[in-house]
Amino acid sequence: MKITIIGSGAIGGLAGAYMTRAGYDVVLVDQWKEHVEAMNTRGLYIDGIRGEMTLPVRALTPDQLPAHVERNGPLEAVLIATKSQHTEGALRQILPLISPETFIVSFQNGFNEPLIAQILSQAGLGGMERVVGSIPNYGGALVDPGYLEFVHEGPIQLGEMSTPEFTSRLLQLSQMLESLTQVQLSSNIWGQIWAKEVYSQQVVFSALADARIHETLGVERYARIAGAVVREALEIAEKNGIAVEAFDFFDPANYKPQTPADTQKLIANIQHAIWLLKKDQNPTRHEFKKKGSGIWWDIVYRKRPSEVGAMNGKLIEYGQRAGADTRLVEKLANMIFEIEQGRRQLGFHNYDELEAYVRSLGKELP
């Protein structure tokens, strides 16, 4: 199976580099010309939790992809590893290059699978049967051209969108991705995608201040506010009839506390999640450049819009269509937008404001 990865930031780049090292046929595609040139000239330099290494990769800019396909044949497995808001643009670039056997993997955050299926259908190229859903739960950062930082370990969830079956293509892709990390096959990948988006509300929350996660989610007062937002997001999922799946450090049942004891269990669960994210990091061996979430990284380091607009926007849309209350999710998203637009400062005052809003709605945790 030939793998084409559209987007060679941390998620796509790490997968591509490790699969290439294992001997698989992989090409990375990225619009950042300097990044592509660096990867082709020097290889992909990776540091972080697994130490320093430089792995050779093949990389192209999008305009070079048609000639590559002409020489090597149609695309087979395409992993879209861009930011969620760039999904449509990435997919439309490759529509002329796919064959009836090509399948598309949303290898990213967000509710992108229905959009991918819709675009394929409009182009007369099939629909959801050509789409594989995934959740890459490892983390990293694109620091500079040709340079990735591997920040934390985590498995990849993978599943067909149109059937609960573990198809031959799914099994083959899973084996290839095992070159990087553990792959967990799912018969309800849509429920797991929803779980990640529900859980991610507390990741968005942590980006309201320029601080380490143990100073934000790691503080009980702040974890209670984040828990209230996640609970609302879970209610949106339930209103849409979604069976939200648990995963490594997220159990949706914990976000519906009925008693103070339940809330303390939730706080402990959040603390455990923070520990899991940091347990592989040895600061005496490597000083990590990425000190917060991907949203924090975009705002503070990259100084560009994060995925919140695409992710929360779709979550709010699903909620409003189902008649769910979306006020906390909207408030959180709007605060991030204001930060990105320079109309709000990062800082702990944002938590004070959101806490007051939670209280005004009567949505505090017990």
C-alpha cells in the first residue's frame, strides 16, 4: 500500500518518518516549501521523548504531486494530517489524482469525515465508504523547517466510517502505523471521534492562559470550570444520539457528576490525564519547546489561528441543530477567538470570567 500524507507537521511528519524507516512506501506533502526542502536535503530531525534522530523521508509540495502520480500511479491511501480548517482545501487538491480504489483517512482532530465524504460525493467519487476515521493521540510540534519535537506518547484509534468491520485495508494501514505507536481498531470510530472532541474542550480551556497544564487544568478550581464545559459538550453529543466512547484517560461517565464525591473522582481523573501526558518527559534530558496544547502552540509560538474555530464551530452547529444548550462551548470558543484576534489577553483572568459565567448559568459541578 502506498501512503500519501497531506500535511507534515508533527502528527503527519512523525507517522511518515517512522513508516518510511520501517520500509513502507510513504510520501509527505506540505505547502511550506522550506520545510519540504529541509526534509529532502537533511532528513526529518526529531527530538523529544524518544531522543534525537534524523530520519530520511520523501517530501513534495502540492504542485509536485501530479507529476509524482504520473510517474508512480494513482494515490492509494491518503492521510489528511492538516489542521481541521484546511481539510477541504487539502482534499480538493488531490481529487484529480485518485482512483476508484483510493481511500481517505482523516488523520487529524475535528469532525472532518462527513465533509470529506460530501466532497467525494459531489465529485462523483463515492462517499463515506471511501473514508476512514482516526484519532492520533500522540503529540508533537513542528518547530522549524525539517524539525519536529515528539512531545508525548499515545495510541492511534482507527476505524471504517461506513462499516463496523475491520476491512483488509484497515488492517494493512494499522500494521503500517504500528511502526510509530500502538493502533487500536474501533467498530465505532465516530463515537470515539466525538469523545475526543468532547474531551478536547478542556484542552481548549487550558489555552486561555500562557501557562503549564499543571497550573491550569491541574488546579481544582480551574478543573471544575473545564469539567462544566466538557459536561455541556457531552450533552451535545447525547442530544445527537452519539454513543460517546471512553478512551485511555477519558471516561464520559465521569463528566456527569451527581454528588461532590463524583466531582472529586472527576478531578482525580483529570489529574491522571495530566500525568499520562507528562510521564514520558524527562526535562533533564530535553527542554521541551512545546509546553502546552496544540492550541497554545498556535497562539503563542506560531501566532496563527488555532483549530478552535473549525472544531468548536462544528460542535456548536451539531448542538444547535439538535436543540442542545451550547452556551459554555460558545463562550469558550469566543474567548479563544478574541485572543487570536488580539482583542483579549492570555491570562488567568479569563478563568475568573468563565467561572462567573458558569455560575450565572447554574452549571457548576456539585
